Amino acid sequence: MKKLVISMLIITLVLILVMSFTIVSSKGNYVKIQAYTHSHTKAICNSENFCQDYEIFCKDQKVIRMNPITGAAVQFSVDWEDQRDEEMRNKFC
């Protein structure tokens, strides 16, 4: 009977250790999800007229995340001018 109790205690301790290790080691794998109030896409251009679409996530009036949309980019010629007004080009949320 004494051997059975000791065996059960050892098995219980091993299970607790394995579960603890699993929980601790997986903590870094969680993705932090930030709630947002709205999102939209926007073309953002650099000084060489290379423009790429981004998905922009806003919470109220603050940008919380910007993801480039793969494959949604264009290189305009040197003399191209963005027709959007300055406020529209620089406003994100």
C-alpha cells in the first residue's frame, strides 16, 4: 500500500512538472490581439514615387497596426504627382 501511495505521488509530481513546463514554454507563442475601432486600406508613397497599399488598423484616432498588402505596389514615373491633397496623404486614422 505504501509503494502505491509513493508511486501515485511521484506520478502526480511528474504530471505537474510537465504541465508547468508546457505552460511556461508556450507563453511566448501567444499573439497579442489589439482591439481596433476601424480599419481601411491606403496607398503610401515615398519620395521616389513608389506606392504600396497598407491595411491600417485604428483605435479611435490612433494607428495601432499597419500591414503592407503583398503585391499591391506600383512604381510611378519621376514626373508623377499624387493628386490627393496633403491632409489625405498624411492622415491615417
